Amino acid sequence: MQPVISVTNVSKTYAGGFTALRDINLEIRKGEIFALLGPNGAGKTTLISIVCGIVNPSTGIVTADGFDIARDYRRARSLIGLVPQELATDAFESVWATVNFSRGLFGKAPDPGYIERLLRQLSLWDKRHSKIMALSGGMKRRVMIAKALSHEPRILFLDEPTAGVDVELRRDMWEMVRELRRDGVTIILTTHYIEEAEEMADRIGVINRGELILVDDKASLMDKLGRKQLRLQLQTPIERLPDALASFQLELSDDGQQLTYSFDAQHDNTGIADLLRSLDAQGLDFRDLQSKQSSLEEIFVDLVRRKA
Ligand SMILES: Nc1ncnc2c1ncn2[C@@H]1O[C@H](COP(=O)(O)OP(=O)(O)OP(=O)(O)O)[C@@H](O)[C@H]1O
Ligand SMILES: [Mg+2]
């Protein structure tokens, strides 16, 4: 299947000489939710801005549904909705006017019914006559979302959509994103809330210092996440692992005081019960134990650190 967004060999060096992106290659599948993760300054917003035609790439080609974003700018852009990271909108306009005006910018005929549904869905209907400046931060962000959706785009970029948004609204937004996906909209989002990516995304991309260092299905990342460790502090240090324990994935610390058992948390039989029985049979007592699961967050931090 043809990707809905295709990024080929894209690099970006800003006017001051700073290289924000290096040779990015990425294909976004139609109808997926793709989460782009990375530390501050990694290049996420730069990449999104390039795809949306706000920043020019130094090298490379980007297409949206087959349209080159440089040569076929208007057609490519009309397919895309963008909720930018920075809130920028006309403070003195009303919500209703702003969102309807946005739709008009894309040459779409007015459709008050559609805009009403949109504002109701975003819990902004009661505020439709309010000036933007009279809204709270979270409401302003919702206005940005309404603007981004005003022209019924097939591809939606959400750059930090839930930064500064309360827990309940974040849940609502997740639900809305899922609904959009059910309608066939492709969604690309950036977030610093790793659990958001964990909850929402079909695929995850990690960008660090301008390089795309990983693109993977969430499910296969969850496999890595499924690894767990059990640590046992022994009552009395041992010199070596008894042969009877050879069948377990065990590691003995250098000082002989700690055993670390690695297992697959998603597996029904983790082997913990067997291990504890075997330890008992060997006369090995322990005085403490902890179990630890590597979260997506740890995998992420680890990845970024290792590449640094
Ligand atoms: N207009 C610009 N001119 C020069 N450098 C820029 C410009 N915009 C961004 N940069 C630099 O490019 C790098 C990437 O910035 P970008 O905004 O893409 O990061 P980001 O991954 O979105 O970070 P954050 O998580 O903080 O939003 C940063 O070092 C930033 O300082
Ligand atoms: Mg950013």
C-alpha cells in the first residue's frame, strides 16, 4: 500500500548553520496513529513543519498522498491539518469566527453544521461567542484543534496536543483521536508523555539530535517492555550458581549476594514459583526481593542515552 506520507532523505540546516535534521526517511501508513518521541530539541517540530510546508527542507522530498509538498503545495496542504506546538491565534476573534475562517483559508465552502459538530465534540460550543483571549490555556488548545480540523483533513499532525491539558480533557482528546482514526484519518503526534504513546500509538518513532533512531510497532516495543527482572538478596553469599539452578535465566552478582532472574512478564508461566521452590530445595534463603519492569519510558531514555 502506498504510504500516506513519505519522507525521503530529508535534512534541515537552519540559516544560522545549525543542523536540526539529518537524512530522515520515514513512511506513514494510511490510517495509523504514529507517535514521534524525542527529547527537547530533537527535531520533531522541525520535521512536522517541513511536512506541513511551514519550513523548507535543505535536502530531500516529502509527499502527502502522492503529492509533492513543494511542487503540489496546495493539494498536499489541503489534505493536512496541523495543531502546532505554539498556540498562535487571533486573540480578539471569537471562537466561531476563527474556526470558520480557517476552513475558508483552504477554499472549502462554509459548512456551519460541520463546525457546530466539531465545536460540540471539543466542548467548545458554549464558548463559541467568546473571544480567544478570554479562554483558558486548555480551551485555546482545543480551539487550535478545531482550526486544524476545520477543513476536514485526512492527515492530522498534533504537536504536543496534551501539553498543559488536564487529565480529563486528555482522556477526551485521546477518545477523539481514536474516533478520527475510525473515520480513516491518519494521525501523527508528538508527546513527552510516554504513556500517551503507549496508550494511543500503532507505531512509534524515536528521534534524537536530528536522527531517526528507531521506528517500530508498539506491539514489538511492548515485547521488550514485557521483560521483567526479579532480584533476590541472599541471606548468605554464594561463590557460584548451583548446577541445579542452571535451567533458570539467573545471574549472580560479583559479591555473590544477589541473584537476578529475567523473565517474560507476558508469559503465563513466569517460572517464579519453580525458581523459589528450587532455591528452597538448595537451602538458599533470601532476605529481600524486588521485581522490576522496564517501561517504555526506560526503553526510550536508554535508547536516547546510548545513541548520545
Ligand atoms: N528557526 C530556527 N532557527 C534556528 N534553529 C532552530 C529553529 N527552529 C528550531 N531550531 C533548532 O532546531 C533544533 C530542533 O528544534 P525542534 O523545535 O524541531 O525540536 P523538538 O524536537 O520539537 O523539541 P521540543 O520537544 O522542545 O518541542 C533545536 O536545537 C532548535 O534550537
Ligand atoms: Mg517541538
